[in-house]
Amino acid sequence: MGASIDVRDLALAAAAGDPRGWDGLVERFGGLVWSTTRAYGLSPDDGADAAQTTWLRLAEQLGRLQDQYGQLGVWLAATARRESLRLLGAARAAEPLTQKEPSPPPSSGRDALLWRVVRELPEHCRRLLRVLLTTPPPSHEEVSAALDLPVDGIAAARAACFQEFRHRMATISIRTEVEDS
Amino acid sequence: MQREVRKTVSVVFSDVAGSTALAEQLDPESLRRAMTRYFEVARRVHQRHGGVVEKFIGDAVMAVFGIPHVHEDDALRAVRAAWELREQVADLNHELERELGVALHVRTGVNTGLVLAGDAHEGQAFVGGDTVNVAARLEHVAGAGDVLLGEATHKLVADAVVVQPVAPFVPRGKTAPVAAFRLLEVTPGVEGLARRLDAPLVGRDRELATLEDLLDRGGGGRACQLVTVLGDAGVGKTRLLHAFAERAGRRALVLFGRCPADGSAAAEVVGQLAAQAAAATGRPPAWGSGWLDPVATDPHALFRGARRLVETLARSGRVVVVLDDLHLAEQPLLDLVEYLRDFTGEAGVLLVAAARRELLARWPWWTARAAGAVLDLEPLGEAEAAELAVHLAGPGRLPAGAARQVAAWAEGNPLFVEQLLRQLLERPDPPWGLDLGPVPPAVEALVAVELDHLTAEERTVLELASVAGRVFDWASVAALAPPRLRPRLGGVLLALARRGLVRAWRGQEDAFSFRHRLLRDAAYQAIPKRERALLHVRAAERLAEAVSAPAEDDETVGRHLGQAYRYLAQLAGEEPPPPVPAARPPGRVPVEAPA
């Protein structure tokens, strides 16, 4: 239901001091901001800091952004990206990211396989899918702002990453079929 | 195929306060005797209310309401059990004080929430998690002799209890505070959330006219007529019966029976009817000779007694016998209804039975002959549901568009309208025009009960269908089904349609649609995430492999793969939920003109 409401209306309401407007924006874009910071490989704590800073910037600048109210998602994604990169530090941001996440709980059998499918997907795919699969689904402009990719290339990149994911899942799906029968 | 399901249960967690001190007071043997008696009392109380004592942990007792089968009133059952346990322990204490000079002080926490449970048909293993932890924490902060309810539980029983809010507390390992309510009183014989039977009847003119017509036309060759009102949970059967009873009451004697939740007691229903008859006629219910023994062991005596009661009444005017919730009935009560219909000798008797559609799935023969005329109660149209929302909310409480929004969400189910409004109007600033928020717990419970009554196979097929979508075709489900299930798939889908969970969808060849969006969501949510991921991949594979796949399938393939990836990423711990922003604009912000 949330996706049908105009972002401009939410922004206007938020600027007018109506808490429902602000809450509506958080509901609409909370996932996008969060997944953007996570896509840059920040630890959960750093990611949370970057996300909080992004929202703080919006609260500070809401009055000055009136001409962008229709495109607040793009503004938020770009800001989240900038805050993430700032936290990572310019030097690290230029390098390929290495995952700095806690180890998973030990698992075995099919679960371990499934887990590996996700963890071993190429980094650029995980980053793209993480942002693309946010709820509600972001626009290509928003994804472009979050990941600094050309808008035109997103559909093809998405298709390639899904193809990669499908390919890796195929073996496990076949196993499942056998287990079930 | 997996048979683990996520389901909502209510957990009652009780512990004996100060048991260490007790151990010092008593010798081990006496202590053990006292505790054993307490455990026996606890087990008996919980069982009587439909709970299962899941385990004894030291001096603590954990009972679960909702396994192996959920009931829509599990939360109320749990609360009633907790309250009764408190009273029974007080009785036990009289004995213990007399015999051993000690008393037990029991603290209790009741909480409701999601758990992962194993197969109901295999003794249902049970995974505790957060729901159980919070129940245990509620118990821990309760005073001796107190019962503390968690917020979710309280919401489901609010109209049947008197509570006192206590200070929210933060359970260990959590960041958000948990609200808690001290139980002061439980009202017997009341539903957890009272139904609004005061709202005007909307959109049921045709059904009402049909019932009145049956009453006025009388016989039609039969002394006694039967009509069965069939409809989904919450669609308004009881409301319709009340409206009809009110109108019929001007020209007939109306008796109102309701099948008890355990379904067993035909005698109880006859007792209800006889008591009303006695009140209405001013004569004691002594037709015949002592037939009205509620524990009558001779079924024929009961049947005959009920028939003579109705016949006696019918001699002085028309009689309407209403039987609500007949889907809960076991065979003896259904037999009684059929018997009354066929054997009543006095003209002018109308039996009106109301039931959910599952009645037909449980007792297929009911349609064949016994049901008499059948009145199908469909959901309200959107305009009617909106009109109902306006009535329920009261004048001026719904802004423009809100009634429509609520009606659309409820898809024409009056109970869903009622529950959603209740939840929204409790908030100081309802989010009209925005996301209306979570599914009201009472609605969630109703939907859960519908799914819980399914056989393992029906449930599996419904879950597979939920992965395919709100609208799904036979072939998509077949592609997801394990091979052993495929030959029987058609039969199972039709059984689901018979239960009214899905219905034929005309827009597409051999397609079905879930009756309500919430049913689809509930079936989907019940699948563990790992299985959801695998099913989405299978759905995508099938679409991608189709030779002449239309272009729009690309989008669907992507959607399935996206869902699969998302669930796996969540399982791999890659997708923690977003933090709630601490920042807010400082009230109204000065808006600058665009440069």
C-alpha cells in the first residue's frame, strides 16, 4: 500500500511538521538507505552510523530540497553512498571490498550449500542485488545513485547477476528435487 | 517435503517464587510431593483449556496453546488457563498449609507470537525462540501470585480481561522495551474481542429476504424446513442471523443455539434451546418425562426430546431455531439437525444453520441431502464494506478516502473491516492514506485456523501455490510439487476450492485465485525461508525453460530469483533489518524557494 503514495506529498507533509510524512519517507526509503550502506561492505555498526547520518542530513536539509521532493529517493541513495564511502575512507573505497562480516553459524548439508551460493556470488552482483531487492523496489535512478552505475546498464547487469545466481542454484535445486521424491 | 511451519501460539510460563527458601523449609521428600501435586494441577488446568504442557524446567511449567492445532481463541484460552491456575494453586495451598505448613507462590507470564513448529502429525516438535523467551521474562518480573500478559496477548483478549499496565521492561538481550499488563480479572463466557453486532446490517437485503420468504412460505411440502447459511469466517453469518431473528421475532418464536467450541455436545445445544423456550413461554422445560437430562446417555431420548420441544412450541405459532457455528459440530449434532428436519411432525418450523465452508469439507454428505436450501454468503462489495466502515467508526471519524482504503484492504470481509478499524482508531494519529500497518492479530488468528485445518497434503499444495502467486495456474503448482504429489494435485486443488480457500479464476486457463490476499500471505509466511528460496528458484527455472515464453515472463523470472536471493541472503545474515532513524525534522521546517 505504501508504494502508491506520492513521495512529493510525503516530503511536503514532513516539511510541514507532520510526523506521518517523515514516517512515510522512512518507510519508503529506509530499506534503500540501509541496503546502500550495506552494499559498501560496512560492518553493521558502521552501516547503521552511515544510515543514521543520511537521515540526519535529510532532516537538516529538507527545507532546501524542495525542487527534489519528487526524487528524494535518488538524493537519499546518493547521500547514503557518500556517507558510506566517507566512513570507509577514500583509500579503502578505491579498492575492491573484502567482506568484514561475522562468520555464519556452522551449518551442514543443504543449508551450507545454500549459504555458499549467496556468499560466493561475485561482489558486484551481491552489491547490486542487495540494493535492487530492497522493499519497496527502488527505481533504476535510485539504484544508479546508490551504486554509481549508469542507469542504462542496470537492466543488463541485473540479468547477468540473476543468470549467475540461477546457474549456482541449479545443482542445489536438483538435489532438493531428489530429496523430496 | 518440509513440514515445519511458522505459526502463532500463546505460551504460558509459570514458576514457583522462592522455591529455594521452600527447599530449606521442607525435607526433600515433602518438597517433591508438594511440587508433584502442583505439576498435576498445572497439567490438568492447561489441558482443560486446550493447552499442551510442553515441558517442566526445574520448578517452571511451560504450556503452549496452538499446538498441534491452532484455535482462533488460543490467546484467550491461555489467559483463562493462567488465571485458573492461580485460583487452583490457592486451593492447593490450603491443603499444603494444613499438611506441610507451606504455600506455593506462582508467578506467570503469558505471551503470544510466532514460533517454528514441526509436523502436527508427528507429535510436533517445537522451537521456542523469542516468543518463549519473552513469556519467561514476563514470568520473571511478575510479582508472586501475579499473571503478566505481553502486549500481543493483551490485544487478543482485551474485551475479556481487566488489566493494569505495568512499567515496560527491556528483556535481556533485547533493545526495545516490552509492554506488560497485570491481569486483574477474567470475565467468564466472553469473547476476547467483542463482535460489533450493533452495526447496521449492510448489503444483505437479498439474503434477509430469502430467509423471511422461507419463514413465511412455510412448509413447501415439509413440516420443517432447513436452510444452511454458508460463508467464510467473519463474512457476517452471525450478524445476518441476528438481523433475521430480530425480524422473525415479530411473528415467530426464535430460539438461538450455538455450537460449543469442542463440538461434542448435542445435549448442550438442546439445553440452550430448552432454556430459551422455557423463558419465552413461562413454562418449565419439562415436556415429556425428564428427557432434558444434559448428560443423557440415550441419544434417542435426546433427539426425541428436542423434537417434542419444537413440536410443542409449533402448536402455538411458528418457530425458528437458529444454530450458529455448525462447522464446529461433531456428527451427533448434525444428525440431530437432520433428524429434526425429517421427523418434526408439526408445521411451521424453520431451522437456520450457519457454518463456515469447512463444514462441507469435514462432512461432504451435508450438501448432498441434509443441508436443505443453501444460502451462500459472499463478501460485501467495496462500496458496502466502506459504508460499514463509516458506521463502525462513528460520525466524522474517518477522513475522505479512508473508508474505501479499509474496505479494499478487507476485501469485503466485515470482520476484517471491524478489526482493522479498531486497531487504527486506537492509535492517536491513524496513518490514513499511508500504509495501514500490520494485520490485526485477531484476523491473523482467523486465517491461521483456516490453514491449520488442512491435511498435510492440502497444506503443502496451498503453500506451493502461494509461491506461484495470488493467482496461479495448475501447471505452475505442478512444477513446484514434489513428483510423488503430482498425480494427486488436481484432487487436492479441488479440495482446497471446496473449502473455499481458493476459487476458480476465469481470467486464465485452469487458474485459481486465493480467496483473500491474507490467506495467500499466511500460506506463504508459513514456509520456512530456506524452502521459499528453493521454491522460487524452481518457479523461475520452469518459466525460463518454457519454449515460447512470453516477454512478461522475464519480469516474473526476475521476481522469483530476486525473492530466492533475498531469503538466502537473510539466512546468511546479510540482511539485518534497517535501523530506525534517530533524526527527525524539528517540527515545521522553513521551505526555501527552488533556486
